[in-house]
Amino acid sequence: MNINKHGKRILFLLAALMVLLAGLAFFIQDFGKAQSPPARDGSLDLSNWDFRKDGLVKLNGEWDFYPGVLVKPASLDALSGKQTIQVPGRWSETANGGVMGDQGAGTYRLRIGVNEHTSTFGLKTKNIRSAARIFVNGIEVGNSGSPALSASEGHVTNVVPLVAFFNDEDNQLDLVIQVANPDYYNGGIIQPILLGSQNEINTYTFRVNTLEILGIASLLLSGIYYFGIFLNRRKDRFILYISLFCLTYAGITSMDNEKIFNRLFDSLPFMWILKVKGSIICLSIIVTALLLKEMGKVFMPAAALRGIAVTMGLVAVTLVFTPTPMIAALEQLTGPLYLLAYAAMAFLVLRALRLKQYGRMNRRQTMLLLCGILLIICSYISAFLYFFSIVQTYIVPLWVLVVMLLGMGATFAKQFSKAYDDLENASRELIKADKLKDEFLIHTSHEFKTPLHGIMNMAQSALERQGGSKRDQSETLAYIVSIASRLSSLVNDIMDVESMRNGQLRLNPVTFDINGTVHAVLHMLKDMRKGDGITLVNRISPGRFFVYADENRFRQIIVNLVGNGLKYTEKGSVEVQAQTDGNHVIITVSDTGIGMDENLKASLFQGATQAGEVNFTGTHSSGLGLAISRMLANSMNGELRLRYSEPRAGSCFELVLPCSAEAGSSQGGSRHTSLQDNAAIPDNLASASLLEGGTYKGRPPYEAYRDDDAAYASLPKTDADLAVSGQEASSWGGTAVKRHKILIVDDEPSNIRVLKEVFRNEPYELLVAYNGYQALEWIQASRDLSIVLLDVMMPGLSGYEVCQKIREQYEWFQLPVLLLTVRNTPEDIAAGLEAGANDFVVKPFDGKELRARVHTLQKMKEAVEQAIRMESVFLQSQIKPHFLYNALNIIISLCYSNPERAGELLEELSYYLRGSFNIDPHQSMVSLQKELTLVDSYLALEKARFEKRLAVEFDIAEEALDLQIPALIIQPLVENAIIHGLMKRLSGGTVAIKAELENGGLLLTVADNGLGIPPEKLESLLDHRQQTDSIGLKNVHKRLTNVYGQGLVIDSSPGEGTRITMRIPV
């Protein structure tokens, strides 16, 4: 129904457009504002006609006609044989009485009465066949060709529109036209002759020519445009045919109506132009047929294409080689052939519509195609009617063709737009697939490189410890075998994916008890999270659940599901259960892990997907496990599905497999697992699972399964698990040394094991974090870390993000970070360094190189710390002379006026100097109480100097007095407040010193109510690049920045005072 609506709508629009164009053409052609009076008996009275107001006049009606002679105007009055003929029209028409045959000659005459309102007149002819000469009032005003009775007498054919201008005589126009047509058909004045003022004729001619040139130009430009596209897409011949279609019809149109081509190439004989035109029409029909074939073979079968191509080819060749005198007769024969060819095309397209076969197009486009062909047929019919003087306008065929081409262009544009959109979508999908492939390759290469570099480093460590115990060597070799097995499993996974995609996976289904297989899997995975407090529970009773499937593939699925649960569970358990449901066994694997959100659920079984925020075992999964498991389950006539999963509430997977028809028996050669066969099942479980008549009796047939070696129930994680033993970390070369703490952050247990082996005999205490979150917790808890070894590719927080978090608290020299990465492109290295890393090592790394880089970073850290301490000593030393100078000036000033007070001040000064000299210049740390004692001594000296102008307030938290702070950081601030804040005004003021504990730190404040600091000066007060008198403030600020990464905070308002705060971490 919708399609019919669309079809009716299209037909309605085309019909409306046709009516609109017909009206436009009529307006252009008629151009008159009033009805033209007809000629009667060779005369036309226009004495009451105002050309400026009423427009042009069609000189239609009864003209005087002298057949068979070409007479000059002066001889007409004496000539007999005058007849009356209807203009426009052929002189052979029945309406004209069949004056004579098509081929012949004659003279037309019309006497026109005009008024004095128009001084200069214009005349425009359209189609006079096949040569004409025009006289007005006895004067020749124009010609088209050279009319003569025969070619031997000088006849030259040239059927082109003619425009002439002339003046009247005594308000009379005697119009005489000689017409000869010895070699063409339809002789006579075929179309109306227009009369008007010179201005009106010029305007009309300009408009008609402009419209026709625009139409031809549209066709030409369209053809050139499509041909340009074809040059870039040479395989698409459809575009070539569109281009040729436009170009051929541009040529045809230029030779019709106003005959733009004939006037441009007026030296070419008219009959040769007819040959060219006929050949181009034949070519256009062949191109149209080829175009239909490209749209769909249903529109143009091969037989029909051959028939049209051969016929039109023969017609074109015949036209070219036919003698000129026979062209007119041949042209009359070819017209019906053209119409027949297009009618055949319309029939084929209509048949395809009825058969609902649309080729490369849809129904709507096919309907538009049919309309376009019908429009071409209409344009040809209109042209034939025009040539036979049945209709008097030719503009309709031109504009119908243009509209048809615009419609086709719009349709094709939409089609190309859709193709481009499809290409863009395909491109996006390919880019997405390529990105997924790259990510898969990165993850897979990581999975390959991690085990390989683990094997290399474990083997290297074993070689370097050749004198080690046999147990250590056995453990190392066992770990190498374990890593190699994991690598082999990854290769098998990739091969399985390829085999399943190619349909080449071979299965060996048997009947077996799933309890034994599940138990073996849990036993195999017991060390995966050993020490992390995760319990593996097998709740499947032996001898009860039998399935018919490939046991190895079943084991592979369970390994993937249980391993997935272990990876994404931090604390809790992973349980395996089973139940029957009709002819199927449903095995559920549930965990208490982090769960999944809706986005992860949607892409869970697509491969290359991490199913959670944090992978607590750390293995960078290739993402193939769950995808392979589902494909394997489907291959065994089963199903793998996600039963439920909620963020931070765990996940549950269900594996559905067909029950064995032989469950509980040993027939058919199937292998069954019974209690007696399964020696690995502990006694406590066997005693709880007595088989009696195929059902379980007594207490529940399952319980939490724990081995004596803690295979399933692991001990909680302790600090001892996270650090190398004291014996390993405290001796190096037999000499007791200080142990530097190294934090190892890696989500791969095998990597951590390898790193521990690398640093086994080094003087380091190793701390371990399995993800970025644990690493940040360690960094917060341990303020004495020396170096962080940080893996880049981790789930949750990446290594880059962890490094950025570290740099928010520590400068690069305070806590060096060494990145461990498998990516070593310049972009990856730059990203790591921009994140704040000091250095990087590419996996797989060499143990000696890693130790050397760590040793270098440790030496760098120690050297920078020593340089900072020495700079602090230097800055501290800058303060003492400044203070001594001020204190001695005060004492000297009192020696004459108050010797007793001077002695007291000397005692305060000596106390201050003793306390200052007792400060260790390499540590430069004192208790807050000692620092305040020095401040008291300083204030005593300043109060003696400024007396009542200086007031001091203390607000010191008692619990803060024993805290250690950098020496001489308060006295310079107090001195600055007094000298630059209070004493700048006569009344002086108060300095307040406050110490309090706040948010895990010591907050020290020195405030005054002095003059304050102008904003423009405040901006540069602590800038060492600016020369100011605030040396003490700058020194304290820089010392604090070097030690703690943060300096002074100054808040000041002019006229109100200044407040300086500093925070000391404790």
C-alpha cells in the first residue's frame, strides 16, 4: 500500500510538472498579452494594436500565396495564379487545399496595417523549410539559406530561425517571403512568424535563446561531470553511460528548435547536420539501452540489447552514407524506429515492475525510470508534431528532458549517497575491526611475552644460583613448566577459535561423570590465588551427574569459567554446582567477585573482552576464554549463558549439556567415573556421598571442599606474603646493610615471582601489589618507599594512571618509578615519561639490566636527597648572619643606656647560638619545642628594641611540641612580620604564632596585623627570579618545597595584615 501511494505521488508530481512547464512554454512562445487578430485574405489590420502594451503578434491566418514561383515584390501585382494559404502550415496540407507537394517553391505575401506608435519593427521566424528570403515594403531584410527552384539554379538549404528589423511606410507593411523546398519534406512556413517592436522582438529572442542554452549547458555540464567521475571509477560503466546519455542529448537539443549548433557552425551544409543529428540520436538510443542493462539485466535482456544496438547501428551507418537528396526521405523512416526502440524499453521496464524485479534499484526508483523513458517518448512525439506543424511550441520537449535528467540525477545522487554512507559504515566497521584486531594482538602478544620473559628470567636466576638448594631448583623448574603450559593453552585457544570458525573442530563425545573432571580442574587451579583468601568449592556429588560430551572440551570450559571467577574475585569463593533439567545437566559456576554492568554483559561472549573492572590475578586475558567456551558448548549440543551478574555482587554462569542415556551404568563402552575410580576424592566427601539406588540418602551430598595443602581454602594475605623474608632481604654479600623498600606492582603472579627471583640476593625489601588500587594503598601506608616497579598494562587503573597519582604526592626524585612495559614505541615511551615515570624497561627484560636500572635510580634518589640537604644547610646558613647582625645592633644600642638589660640580651643571644650550633647540618630537623625556644630568644631581643610597639601571642597545641620540623623555619617568618609588617607604622602591632594538628599534619601559622602586602608585590614575593628584600621568606619557602613538595601559603590584605601558613606532614 505504501508503494502504491509513493507511485501515485510520483505520477502526480510528474503530471503537475508537465502542466507547469507547458504553461511556461506557452507563456514564452506566445508572449502576447492580448489575443492576436487573424489575417484575412492576405491582409492584417493592426492599426489599433499597441505593441508596447499588447505584446507580440503572431502573423497567423490567410496569406496570399503564389505557388511554383519565386517572385520579387515589385512583380507580384501583375502576377496571376494567386491563392490563399493558411499560415502556419505545410503547403501540402489538406487544410490548404493541397496547393502542391512537399517539394517545390512559392511566394507568400501579407499586407499589414500599423499605426504611428511604433517606429521600428522586428520580425522573428522559427521554422521555414527549407530556404527563405524576406522582403518588407520591397526591401530584402533577411534570408535563411538561398531559395531557388532547384539546386542547379543555386538553391541552398538552411532551416534556421531568422530575425529582421525594418521601418513602415505610411503605416503599411508589405511582407513578402520567398520559400523554396526542393530537397526536404514538409515545405512551407511551418511555425508562426512573430511581429513586434524592435525591443519586444529582441527581448523575446534573448529569453528563448537563454532558456535553450541553459538546457543545453545543463546537459553538457552533467555529461562532463559524470565523465569526470568515470575517469576515477573506470570499472563503473554505469557512470560512463550516464555521461554519454547527457552529452548525446545535449547535441540533439542543440540542433533543434533555435538550432544553436547550426548557427555556431553555419558553414556546415544543413543536410550534413541532419546526418550528424540522426547518428547522434541512434547513439543516444544505444547508450540508453546500455544504461538500462547496467541498472539491471531484467530491464534490458541481452537479446533486446543486441537487437536495439544492431538496428540503431545500421540506421546510423545508413544515414552517414546515404546521398544528400535522399536524406529527407530516410529521416521520415527513422522517426518511427526511434519511437519503437523507446517503446520497447518502456515495455521491458514495465514488465520488470510487474514481475517485482528491480535489478540494482528499488521499486520506487524503477517507477521513476519508467516515467523518465515515457517522458523521452513524449518529447519525441512532441518534436514530430512540431515538425509537422501540428503543435506550435518546441520548448516543452527540451524542458521535459531537463526535468527528467534532474530527477534521474537526484535519484542517482541519493543512490550514490547511500552507497557512500554504506561505504563509510563499512569503513567504520573495518576500522573498528582493525582496532579490535590490534588490541587482540597486543593482548595476545602480552600473553606470549609475559610467559616467555618469565621463563627466561627464572632460568637465568637458576643459572646464577647454581649452588642453591635442590628444592629451590625444583620449584623454579616446576614454575617454568607451569608457565610453559599456560603458553601452550593460549596457543591451543587461538587454534580452537580458528578451527571452530572453519568448521574443522573435531569432538570425541563420551559418557562421563562430571564430578571427577571438576575436581581435577579445581585441584589444578589451586595455586592460582593461593594466599588470597579465596575458597574453591565443588558441590557436585560423585556418581550422580553424567553427560555425553567431549570430556577434554568440557574440562576446557570449566577451566575458563573457574579461572574467570578467580581472576575477578578479590575475597570470597568460587563454587561449582550441578542439577538436572529434563534431558540436560545444568552446571553452574558462581563467584563473589566484582560482577559486570550492562555494557560488559552485552559484549561478554564476543572475545577480546575484560569482564570486570579489576583483575585480581592480573592475567591480561586475551578475551578468548568465554567466547571459545560458548562455541564449544554449542558444538556439543549445549549452551553457555550468563545467569546473573551484578556489579560488586558476583556472577553466575550456566553450562547446559545433554544428559547421558547410559548414566548409572557401564554399558556401551562408555567410561564412567565412580567413587572407586576417583582416588583424588577425599574420604570426608566420599563418606558423605554414599550411592544407593541411584539417589543420595542422609545429609546433603555436598560440602565445601578443602584439601590439607590448602588447595581451596587459602590463608588470609599477610604482610609476610607481601615481602621477601627478612633473611633474604637483610643479607647481601655477608654484610648487613640498610634495606631499601621496592614496591612491585604487576597484575601477573608469574611476573611477581620472576621479579622476586631477580632481586633475591639484593639488599631490597620487596612489597607486592596486584593492581593499581593496592599499589596506591601501599604508597599511602609506607612513606619510606625507595622505588616503584610498575607494570603498564593493568586492568582497573593502568600503570600510567598510577604513576600520575604518585606524582600528585611525590616529586620524581622523592619516589622514582620504573615502568615495566611490552610497548616500546616512541608514543608509549613519551606517554610514560609524561605520566611521571623516571625510566622504563621493555618486557621481556634481562635481569641484570633491571637490577642495574634499579640500582641507578636508587643512587640518583640518594644523590638528589643529599644535594637537597646540602642546599637546606646553605639556605639555613644564610639566615644566621642576618639574624646576628640585627641582634648585635640591639645589644650595642643598650650597652650605654641599659647595661643590665644588655647583659640579659647577651645571655639570650648565647642561648640562641648554642641551640643553633647544636643542630645537625645534615639532618636540619628539630622539635617544635626547640624551634619555639629559639623564637623566644629572638623575640626577647626584638621586644627590647621595639618595646611596647611589639606584642606577641602564642597558641601552641601541647601534643605538637615533640614533632620534628625543619630548623629555623618559624623565626624568619616572625622576623618578616615584625620588620616588614608591624614596624612600618608608628603604632606597631601584634604577631601571633599558632601550631595545631590538622588532617594528619602540623599546621603552623604566623600572622600579624601590620601594613599588609600589595597584590602586585605578593605575586613575586616567593619567586627566586625576582630581586626583593624577602630573603628569609624565599629561603624558608624553597627549603619546605624541597623537603615536602609544598612551601608557604601567604594571605595578605593591605592595611589589615598578613597570614603565612605552612603544612608539615607527620
